[in-house]
Amino acid sequence: MDSPFAELTRTPDGVVAAVYRRASEECATGHCPIARQLEGCVRDAVAAVWDGRVKTFVPVLALRRVRACIRAGTCECDDF
């Protein structure tokens, strides 16, 4: 399985790092409206889903949330 989250770390900071790496790749084109807030946005997204019962999906759900924020041009979005 070739997933960027195949080896899930069990700490919030580890998940933040993994999601940030992936989001940075998508935001690297120079047209990222939230480039300056990306790290905080990723931290907020991970925190929002961290308390879920199944930790396996936290990186996927957090990345989905960050992608929605990138599309919206703001980290203040809940559309995911």
C-alpha cells in the first residue's frame, strides 16, 4: 500500500508533521492562499479530529480539512 500515512505515528505532533508535509506539497505551487498560516491550520485540523475513536483516520480527515481550507483561502473553514 503506497499511502503517505501508512506508518501512522501515535502522537498528535507526529500526525501534524505528516499532514504538514503532505499539505506543503500541495501548497508549494506558489498560489497557496494560506501558505503563511499552513502550520497553524494543520495543527487546528489535527486537533479537531484527534479525539475521534479511531486514530487511523486522523491524518486523512485532517488533510481533507486542510485541503478544504486551501480551496476556501482561509483556515477558518469547516467545509470538508
